[in-house]
Amino acid sequence: MPSKVTIQDIADALGLSRNTVSKAINNTGTLADATRERILLKAQEMGYKQFSYLRLNEDGPLKLQWKEPATQNRKIAVIFAGLLGASHFATSMLDRFQSDLSALGFSVALYRIMPEELDACRLPNALNLGSTAGIMCIEVFNAAYCRMLSSLNIPLLFVDSPVNIFEGSFDADVLLMDNQVRMYEFMQEMKRRGKTKISYIGDIHHCRSFYERYSAVRQCAAILGFEDPCSLTGRVENIRTYESYIEEALDMSALPEVFICANDFVALELLHVLKKKQLSVPEDVWICGFDDAPESRIVTPRLTSIHIHTQSMGRIAVELLYSRILSPDINYRTVYAETHLVYRESTGD
């Protein structure tokens, strides 16, 4: 065997194509988890040193021989624009993110961007790029600010992103929750139950996830033969102003059979407005949220919602950012983390 192991050597040893092995080594394309792990373990066994991908299982990282990052910096900066309260999905995600990075010898520092820093496209004052190996942004939805970060030539990961689908991508990896598959599953179930009048509520300009959820509702309606959804998608300055926005919209339109909300906080605002109008859930209308926030399980009626696997997102975030640190030149990736539906009283369950 040659002194330097190649991807072709690994492919020959496993009876696989070179392309399949390359996907596993470089974390590109789609492979079954079992196939990917078999390739990575064989690569370790044969002494292949140029891994650009870290595969984590539920019990911790696989014991592979990784090359050291070119940088000696061991700090990861996490930048966020809003408040990360206990109910925010990113709080649980950060627990796993920090734990896994700590096992790799990295520290994590949190930086909240102030409004004046966002407007000026300026980094937080305390953030020193010279000692930073990579940056993860959580819900930073200012497109100009994201372009500024993309120009810094530092490994960069966005957890959710601005609505820039038609304006070209940023030079960064993007991690999102699956905003479409469960939407189709939910609407298919609504059709089975005889509900065909659907309305979406959420500012589609707010972030990519809100836009994708709205887009999924429209596409699913067309595929499944629903009436054209009458959606409330205008701009909302702050999530807490949804109440007056919903009140105005409901006064102008007929009540649908089912509301699909951009997230659970929008759903809670809707529930409050409906109660003020003496409308009952689920007797008069059904509601589905998104995120499965803790509040969705304690409100009356409890909310049907789409659950985000935050621990899984934390692990995927580590994989994306660490592989980018190891191999800065690999193609930029957009990864969707799996979600699942949770039916509760707001849809008569």
C-alpha cells in the first residue's frame, strides 16, 4: 500500500466508488449514516489523515485521528441580535454546542449585537478576531451585517438567516430546521380531517425560516388541492406587536378553519386575540404553531406545534463549524435539521 493513503485506496478497500468515499470524507452529498461511519472508520484504520468532517454520535465523538486546525486559536464567537431567553430554541442548542466544542478543546464566548452595531455593520467591541477560530450567528437577520461578516475570511455559520434566497448566498454555512416536510404532513392530515381553509400568519420578511414556512404552505395547498390560502404575511416590526396586526387582519377577512403560525409566539398572540373576540379554539378554529416552545405545552388549549430537535442542531452546528475550520475551502453548505409534529388540543387532539 502506498505510504500516503488516498480516497481511491479507501474506496478499493471497501468496494465502493471514489465519489461515495469522497462524500463521506468531505461531508458533501447524501449518504446513509451507516455507510458514512463505515467509510470514516476504514479511513482511520488505513491511516488517512486529511479528514475535513467530524462525525458525532449520541455518546460523544468518534475516536478518529484528526489533523489539527491550521489556526491555533481555540475560541468560537457566538453572535446574536435578540434576547435568548429560556424559551428560545437556541438556549438548549447552545448547551450541546458548547459541550461538544469543549470536548474538542474550544471555548465559546457569547456576544449580543447592539442596534447601533447592527446599523453600522460593526462587530461587538469585545470581539477580537485575532483570537477567534470561527463565528456562529444565531438569528442575525440584517442582510448587510451578514455580508460584512462574510467578508471577514473566517469560518462562519448562520443558524437561520435573512431572506436572501433571490439575492445570492453568503460565504458561510447555514443551519436551518426543516421548515417544509412537516408542513406537508400537517396539511395532508388536515385534508384527511376535512379542513381545507388554511391561513398562514407570519412576517415573511423576518427571516428565511418564516419565508420557507409560508412558501411550504402555499406549495402544499397547491399540491393537495386546498383553497388558495388567505395569509397574513406583512411586515411586523416586533414579535410583540403581532396582537394589533392580527386584530386588524381578522376584522378584514373571513375566519379560516386552520391557522398555521410562523412560530409558537405568533400562535400565542393569535390565541389571545381570538379569546378577546370570544372565539374558541378548537371549537371555532384550529391553530398550529412552530418550535414547540415550553409555553405551547402550558397554555390552554395546549398548542399543536412542530418540534425542533435543539440538541441535534447543536451537534450539527459543531460538525459544520469544525469541518469549516479544518478545511476552509470546502463548498458552502445549507443543512436542514429534522423536525416532527406534536398534536395537541388546539387541533382537537
